[in-house]
Amino acid sequence: MSSKDYIHIMRELREDSDLTQQQMAEVLGTSQTMYSRYERGINELPIHHAITLCEHFNVSLDYFTGRTKKKEP
């Protein structure tokens, strides 16, 4: 099974929305440095941040984690 992991999907959603890492960090209430670490897979994304990102981009958690191609929650 070759599904994208959440790191790639998170970056894709941000770039498709023409948002910067700084803007996403503000959405999550964290620093740009920490957001960058999440996006590069250095730090694991906390579940509460994953939920916030799903709500922000209006996608399901299953889509965000690569379990489905259907974006809608």
C-alpha cells in the first residue's frame, strides 16, 4: 500500500493554499521553527494540531493521514 503520509499531505495542503509556514504556525499557536519541524518529520505532530489542521483545511482526519482520497470530513 503506497499512501502518502501526513507529512506530505500537510505540506501539500499548505502549499495548495499558498500559505507560509509562519501562517500555519500562527493557526496552530506555535512557532514557525516548530511547524517546520513537524512538516519535515523531525517532531511528531500532536493530535490536537492534526485536528486543528483538518478543521482549517476542511478535510477529514482519514484524508490527512492518507487513509482515504476523499477530502471531505
